Amino acid sequence: MAYVIGVDVGGTFTDAVLDDDAGTVIAAKSPSTPPDYSRGVLDVLELLANQLGTSLQEMLAETHHIAHGTTSSLNALVMRNVPPVGFLTTKGHRDSIFIMNVEGRYLGRAPHELQNVLGQAKDHGLVPKRHALEVTERIDRDGNVVVALDEDEARAAIRSLIADGVAAIAVSLLWSFRNDVHEQRLRELIADEDPGLFVALSSEVSPRIREFARHATTIMSTQIGPGLRDYLGALESSLRGNGLTGPLLVMQSNGGAVAAAEAPASAISTVGSVLTGGVVGSAALGRQLGHRNIISTDVGGTTFLAGLIVDGEPVRDTTTVINHHPINVPTLRVDAIGSGGGAIAWLDSGGNLRIGPRSAQAVPGPACYGGGGTEPTNTDANLVLGILTERGLIGGRKPLSLELARQAIDTQIAKPLGLTVEEAAAAIYAVQNAQTGDLLRKTVVEAGHDPRGFVLYAFGGAGPAHCAGYAAEVGVGEVVVPLGPVASAFSAFGLASSDIVLAAELSDPTVVPFDPARAEHNFAVLEQRVRDGLERQGVRFETVELHREVDMRYAMQLAEVTTPVANGPLDIAAIEDAATAFEARYAELYGKDAGFREAGIQAITFRVRGVGVLPFSPELPLVPGATGPAEPAATRPVCLDTRRGYVDTPVYDYRELRAGHVLTGPAIVEVPTTTVVVPGGTTGTVDELGSLTIRPDRREDPVGSA
């Protein structure tokens, strides 16, 4: 027997999914254990072993690999909980990370912030100025050494940083992506002074043109690299001590995994690891269900995540933004807001009800957890509304207190607004659905897509309780709640479904049409880097796929569009085909006739994405068919619609449902790890994989989103 395990470490819960080569899929969920998240990983693996009827050691001994996703890197950057790092750059260019170009005024800012011109301010620098030092050297745009590296000056700068207590050093020199000889030499000089000091080079982390984004990416990768190295090293050692013989893989932002030993060197690529797991899982389930266009939504304890799958492929991006700084990493496009089950409800200075982004997290947790939390959350509201019961979460292992939930909502929301506790809880539920719907509009509509052409997948501990509401907000007519054995551990299912994906890129600006031999050379270099990287993973692949692409733009513009390039020998016709594909994609993004071919087209960055396809990937098994109508396990008062108030609502035990069962809303479906709301005016149908599909009843307008 061989197992594949996906482990998703969230801010509130740690989820795991196990698949074996016989097609069995099981899942487990356990509270996360900050600050030592590795304890939560072992806890949830123990739960999997218990379900198998074996020991943790025996299970791990038969595990082909573990795919691990964690929010620790992202949280460290967002909260700026990072160690001091040094920064070395070319003389005269240190202040680019403090000037931030004009980007510092608009990146990652909401529309109302952009409109407040007088209130705009650039964020603080990534490092204090005393830790940002310059070295004498210069390489020109063609990669020629114009000024040799002054090694004596460089040694003095390195010693100064080490004496000041930095935990790592980021090196990012001008034009290093064309010639990295000086960056490589600086790494050698740093090793001479302190062999164990963590070092990151921009020529390896982010070999792209534009110094500010390259500097920012390299510095942030350096800030989280040592912590990631220590965490993964300790976790892998613990897993080995418990019998794991297969590799520990770490999910990346690009939707694929990488060996744990390789991850710290490009630590910035792991910041979206948990965010992308659900999108990868949605793509895998979509192949089983025949869905090509999917909105993937994950409502966990802390965040609401939304991604897109178009024509069977996740939508990708080449950059992301963290704390108003650009990050150059290939990524699956995932939008996120702090609106999970543990998001805190509060009143702003104008008395308006707001939800998040602060979260009660795993500790102390929502008020109803009884762990010391006193602020009301989405989970508290759902308990008051009857969506949840005091029996609690994760199969009753997390009991909830209705009294504590009511107390928190009453003192901080209901009384200040002049509402009853029930009315305040309904308002929290409604605001949650509305603001998550707003994010979906950004994710789908602003990307040029019609939501009516998509199926919405909803998962996470809190997603199934809200999905019908936020789907209705954007006009999606079909919602799939992936239940079966994965339920709220669906992101972990995505991790277990992932292959190993590596990307290599380099900037080489040129004008279309350009010499095909130049592109052939670039792609050959990148393909070799990817193949070498895949060899280092220590995993046997079924196949290896290489995908070529180039970022193109119209001359004098900044908006670059990633364009696929055909494999095989390139000629002028292939270059022209790529330019035509760029124009078609540009028109999709910015509107018909928005392009201007007469301005010329430039190719900026060449990229190769390598996919090492692993031997087997989980698929959800079929469930038994129904032999009669679904029978509710209980009935309880639930408020899903403020116009109707509390209504005696049938409650179904998911374990008793079978393929073909149809539930008429309003209804509640209780799963050991989540709760599904089927509002009035909709019907829920169990499919052959055990998932619940919710559709509006066309005979009446759906209600229940409050």
C-alpha cells in the first residue's frame, strides 16, 4: 500500500487528506498549534492513522510523499514578524527600495485609498537604512562588466552587517539578471565571513528587469528564508523520526510543489502555498465532474480566498503584492480578504457594522470556543442563528457555547446598534455574504468574465455555510460543495493532488520580430535549469512537461501579458504566432481594439514552467446511490432569512445521504468537519461523488442570503 498525504496548515485549523493507491480517500481536521505549527501537523497525521487503524509510524513508512502547505511565510511578511536582514546593492541604487518608484503610492491599495490623494503615503522601507549598504561594481545592460567588484569594500560592508546582528543577507545588483558573476562572488565573500549565514541572490530568486521589484522580491525572500528553513528542517526531522521515508514537498504559489530542502532558497515562492491548494483541488475535481469554468472559494477560519479556473486551467499571474511591495513570482491568481469564520465583527467610528480583517484565529478563537476570546465573530453569529449547534465543530471535538456567543454579540454589536442579539447575528451573516460577494465581483467580473458562465465551488470550514449567499450576490446559478471524504479539508485534497512544478525565467528585452535563435537560446538555458531542478527533487515522475511563455507588451506601455510559445524549433512564423496570441489576450483583458500594433510589440521576460507529473493523484471515489428519499436526522429553529425569522428547518446527517438525494431548502446538512446551508428557494442534489450541488428553484426567487 502506498499513501499520498496533503497537509494544509491554516491560521485556525490544520487539515489533512490521505489517498492510497487503491482509491481510498480519507480526511482529518485538528486545531493549529501556533507558534509551533509542526505539533498540529503531527496531531492531524495521528488522526489519519487512527482512521486507517494503524500507527503513525506504520502509516508514514508506507507514504510515497507528503505535500505541505503553510501560511507561516505569508503571515510573517504581512505582520512583519521577520528577523533583521541586510541588503547589498550597486553603489548609487540603495534608495530605490525606499523611493519605491511611483508604485509605492498605489500597489495593493483599495480604490478609496487611491482617491484620497492627500492622504497617500509610501510604506516604510523593507529594511532600515543602516542595513542597506552599497558596493562598487557595475554591469551594463548587455551583461558586460564595466566596473569590477571592489572586494575590500564588499568585505567591509558584509562585516558591518554581521556585526549589527542580521540573520541573513539579500544581494540584488543592477543588471545581475544579465550577468550574475558579481552576485555569486558576494555569496562567496559572505560565506568566508559567516559560513552559516542565509544568503539570497536576485539572479536566482527574481532574474527580471526593473530593480525595485527585483530588490523587494529578494529582500522578502531573505526575510522568510531562515524561518522556513528552520521550520521545515525541524518538521522533516520529526517526520523522519516517525518513519517517513518518502519526500516532504512544499506547495508553492505556482500551484505545484517543491522538495522541502529546496524551498528555502526560493522562500518567496511559498507565500501563497495554502492559497493555491484549493484552486488546484478545484481543477482536479472539475476534471472528474466535467466543469471547465470554476470559481474556487475557500472560507477558512481566518480568510476568504477566491481563484478562477478558465477552460480547465487555473488563471496564472507573474506578480503579486504584499504590504504594497511588488513580488516577482509566478503564481496562481488568488484574491483574499480577512473574512473567515473567525473574522471579528466590529463597529467603525460611524457605527457601521464591519467584518474582519482581524481574526480570533485558533487562539483565543471565537467567543463561543470558550478559550478566552471575547469578540464576536462569524462563527458566533452562525451559532446564534442555529446554523451551528453547541455540539460544535470537527465532529464534536470542539464544543461551542451559545451563551458566550450571545454575550459577545450583545455587548459589542446588538446593544450599540439597538438590535436584538438575533437581529445582530443576522446582520453579521448578511455583511459576511455581501463582502465576500464583493471580492468575487473583483475576481470574476473585473477579469472580464461573466459569472453566469461559471460553477462555484465552496469549501473550507465556513464556506458551505455561506456559499449560496455569496454566489447569489454575483449571479452564479450553480454551487458545488465538495463533500465526500474531504469536506472542509478540500485545500489539503488540492495539495495531495499537486504535481511538482518549477519555473525558470530571465529578462531579455527585445522587439518583435526578433531573431528566433535568440529566443531558442533563452528557452534552452531555462529548460536546462528546470530539468536540473526536477532532478534534484528526489522523486520519480510519470512524465515531465515543459511549457514555454514570454511576457509581452506594446512599446511604451507597462502592462505585460504572459503569452504561450510553442515548443520545438522556433522560426519567424512561430514568433509572429506568439505576437498574435499576445494581441488576442490583450483584447480579452483590456477590450476589443484597445491594442495598437503600430506602436510595436516588445518581448520582455522569457519563462519555462516544468511540471513533474507524480505517479498517482487522488480522485474522489463514487458513493452509493439512493434507494429512497432523504430523511432528516432532526429539526431545529434556524434563521436564514430575516423576513421569515426562525423557521423549523430539517437537519440532515451527511453520512446518511446518498447519490441522487434531493434536499429542498431551507435545509441544513451537517458534516463532521463543516455545515452546509441550503437556503429557501434552492434545492441541493447529492452527486455521484458525494458532493452537494445547490441550484436556485426557478419557481421562486431564492432567499436566505439575508
